[in-house]
Amino acid sequence: MHAITASSVAPAISRRRLLQIGGVSALGLGLPDLLHSEHAVAATSGNSRSEKSCIFIVQYGGAPQQDMWDLKPDAPENIRGAFQPIATNVPGIQICEKMPLLAQRANRYAVIRSMQTTNGGHDGGMHICMTGNRRPTERTPYFGSVMAKLRPTTANIPSYVWAQNLAGDVKPWYHGGGFLGTAYSPLRVGKDLDNPSNPKFRFSAFDPLAGCTIDRVNKRETLLKSLESRGQLASSEPQASFGNLQEKAIDLVTGPDAKRAFDLGFESDEKRHRYGMHPLGQNLLMARRLIEAGVRLVTVVAFTGVPPGQKFKNVQTWDMHGVLYKPDDSIFGSSAYGLSWALPNVDQAVSALLDDLGDRGLIDNTLVAMVGEFGRTPKVNKRGRDHWPHCYSAMLAGCGIRGGMVYGASDRHAGYVKDRPVMPENFGATLFHGLGVPPATRFGPDGFSDQVSQGEPVLDLFG
């Protein structure tokens, strides 16, 4: 599930590191286990409620702003779409009628109606979206990698998890840690229909290598310690440090805590159904468990699954050109690429997440973001709504975000930003500000040549 791929994603590993990795392999632990443990796991003291984390919901494909957060009921029919706006529990704010649960919780989140980017392609747009940089290089790290570097978890669990895959029209940049290296890449969970909503799903990332049981791992650990105590293995400060990493990797494989965080079997059926028994619902429930266990950032691809009787094609729920399913091939229909299917699932899952975080005392220290890589065209054509980078919407909640507000405005067709544009750099800076990382923080391959964000945070979003 979390294999390291693509030479452009990971730098070369030194000969010394290969020798050290051999020590881990001797224990029956794979290379990715070490790399995910090395820097993403800092201690074993457990999660502190004062440490801030993020659940980043990415609406892969590009969600239509006119049909969710920024409806234009007075526009011509081929622009306003098929749905009506409904009142929320905040006077003056309306959202789509297909999201009644979120309408009842508008006081808990803010909507940005003036997002703007520069790339209308899935590949380039996603890379911009997840780096907060309009001109990223192939090695620009994603938000989660930066958080894993600057705010690593204090629990024995990876700092950065990516739930649900992206499809093949996006390069696998999200597999790695950019110039920060593979130690800051995400632990990836779920691919296509093999996700927590599938009754046959099983989390296996912390399993020992094939043919190596937990008992054999423990015996190999005992043997290594015996050799070290007899002086048969070189002793040095780097070796001692590596020994600590071995201990952490072993704990991930043999201990119950990290595995338990990924196991939805510990949740009640009532809670699981409240989130929704579709991929987005179950992935968000898992994300809440991971945040509670100490993970710093969980990216959840907003794949809402496939309606009964339809065949799976890919996870791009929000690429709503409206041509993949027939006869119900409308953007407003009930196919896997239709809003009548996708919006109720989003409404159910995200409202349950906000409630759950609030009930468990996590919302003040958990930033929830939901956005796509771009928006959709104002006009509805025979294909639905096409890609549109000039104006789109985002939702933010938690970590001091002022609930019940709308920031920015679009023009009368939601086609262009009218007031207070928010570029990817500003959105990224806002994200880091909410997570307690000053956007001006220096980091990079050399530790100082890059800046966490070149943007300015939208401080009006914070109360």
C-alpha cells in the first residue's frame, strides 16, 4: 500500500543508510517501514491535545462551486444548475439543498468563495493544490510532508497518512516527501475499492515481511540485542540512534496501538453508519481515529464510492463532465459522477466528522479543510461542467476558524473572483497559520533556503 516509487520522488540512499537498512531487514521489516518510522515518529509519549493536526479533504476532479457553496439562483438556467439554495443556521448564508446537514452546522465552518488558481489540469492543478504553490517543482513537498518535518507526532505512529489513492492522470508526487525525502512521505491506505468501506478491507501496512511472523521478529530482535551486548556490532552514536529507530519500527509491527488506530472495528455500527458506509464516510472516520492517535495530517481523497448496480471506473468523483455513466449521465444525476449521489454523501460524512470532533474535544486543535484542485465552468454543457481554475470555493473549520462566515465573493455567474481573491499560496499560508506553523518558517534541503509558504494567511478567517 505504501511502496516508495519514482526516482524523481526520492533521493538516492547512501551506502551507510543501506547498511543500516539491512539491520532492519534482518528483523523482517521492510524498507518503507523504516523510512516511515525514521522521522515521522519522534517519541512514544502519546498525543497531546495542545498539538494541532489537520484533516485535508481533497475533492479530486474539481468540485462545482455553483452547485455547492456559491449558488446563483438568479442566473440563467444553463448556469444556475438544477439545485436550489437553502437557508443555513446562519442568517444570510445559503448553500445547496443537497447538503441539509451541513446547512444546520454552518456556524461551525467558514466558506471561501474566492479561491483562484492557474492550472486547469488534474496533474498540475493537484500539485499546486497540495503544495500551496503556483509554480511548484517536481520536488516541492506536500502539506503533510512539511507538517511531518516541522511538527512530527509525539506518538508511535506516522505523522502523515494519505487515505484513498488518486487515479493515473496524476503523477505520483503524493507518494513521496519531495525534497524532504522519503522519510516524510505519507503512509498510504486504500486503493480504488479496497478501502475501509469494503467489508473485506484489511489494514496491512504494519505487517512483517512475507514469511516472517511476529514471533520471528521478536526472536531476531533478541538476537541483535545479544550481539550488540557482546560487542559484535559496532557501537557509536549513529548506531545508538539507529537502534532507537529499530525499536520504533518494531513497536509499529508488534504493538497494538498504531494498528488499532486504523481499525474501524473498534467503532460502533451506529457511529460508522452515521458517517456513511461509503468510502468518504469510512475514510473520514478513520481520519478522526488517526488524528486522535497523534497523526499530524491526514489527506482524504473525497471519493464517494459507486452506487449499487454501477461498475467502478476510478476515484475521480468530482470530475463531473457527466459522460462516464449512461443513461444517467447528467452532472446533476445519481451516478458516481453525479451530484445527486456525491453531495448527500459529502453532507453526511463531513457533518458527522464536525460533530464527532466537537464531541471528542478535538475540533479546537484539528483543522478541517475541503477543497478541489480547481472549480467547474459556469455554463453547463452536454458534458456537464468542465475544468475551471478562475474561481472556486473551499471550506475550513476548527483550529480557531470563525464559523458562520463567508470570505470573498464571485461574480454573478461564479465564474471569476469579484472580491478578495485567495490564491494557492494564501490558502497554504492560512492552513499553516491555523496549525501553528509560521508561514515564514525557513526549511528546505539545506534547512533554510526555502520558506514554508510564500503567501499571507487570511487572518480574517480566524476569530
